[in-house]
Amino acid sequence: MIPVVMAGVIGIYGLIIAVIIGSGISADSYTSFDGFAHLGAGLSVGLSGLAAGIAIGIVGDAGVRATAQQPKLFVGMILILIFSEALGLYGLIVALIVQTKASS
């Protein structure tokens, strides 16, 4: 259950960036620089979310199977899942920085 919740959080990162980018778009003053910066921000959060999702899927599958056989491995699985989640968080941070540069 924990890997499913953590994967859902990564999807929320993309939603946050989409709302921030969508609220900053105006039809009269949207330049090519803003467009490419927003594309870069979306790709940053999207591709890092993809990598984090793959890592969480692999670790979650192996971790749940291993925890069923040896319950002491639960803490180690959670730590690896947290490090996998950090990949998506880094992408969110980069996307926020890139989007801020487009607004200024």
C-alpha cells in the first residue's frame, strides 16, 4: 500500500506544475522564451516523475515480496522508497526554478 501512495504523490507534483504554469499564461504577452521554459519545466517534472515511478515500482515489488518473507526488511524498504521519491522531488524543484525564470 505504501508504494501506491508514494507513486500518487509523484503525480501530484505534475499537477502542481501544471496549475502554476497554467495560471501564468496570458494570450497577449506570451513569448517563445516563456513557452520553451514552460516546456522545460514540464519535461523536468515529467521525466523525473517517470524515473521515480519506475524506481518505486521496482523497489515496491521486491520490497513487499521480501517483507513477506522477512519482516525486518520493512524499514529498509521504506528508506529506499523515500530515496526513490526524492528523484521526483528534485524534478519538482528544478521545474519550479525554471518556471520562475520564465515569469521574470
